[in-house]
Amino acid sequence: MSNGKPMSKSQLAGHIAEESGITKKTAAEILDLLASTAYSEAKSKGEFTVPGLGKFVAGIRKARTGRNPATGETIQIPEKKVVKFRIAKSAKDNMI
């Protein structure tokens, strides 16, 4: 299924449905449920692990000084909540 472009959600749902013998609609609902669970768990507990893939980790990016590229003006960028994904060792090992 590799054509050089990343899979869309629809293509991923179709692939999951075909491989597992479920409907495409059910596969899409599972993807939506996985995403919403990951968001809520990362928000409430600070992290969410997808076994075999990696971990979503919530954190804070500190306030910093930046520069407006259009004007060159120095600006203050405020502190902000971010979510990072840390790939699992097993996933790294299988990428080779």
C-alpha cells in the first residue's frame, strides 16, 4: 500500500478492516476511540501508552524569546502545553 504518501485515516481504516475482517466503519470508530482515549488520558494522567508503538507524553514548553521573521522584532513567546510522542524501543528495532 506504499505509494510514497502517508496513509490517510480512511486508507488506514480500510486496511485495518481488510486485514481483520471487520467493516470499514467499525475500524474508523476504533481509530476515533483510540485517539480520544489517548487525548483524555494524556491530559488527565500526563501520558498514554500505545503498546508496541510508543507513548504520548504531556508537558509544558517554557516561555522563551523569539523573533518575528517578517519584521525581525524580538517577541516573548508564552509558556504552552504540548504533547510529545516517544517511540517504543520495539518499534525502533522493527524500523530497520
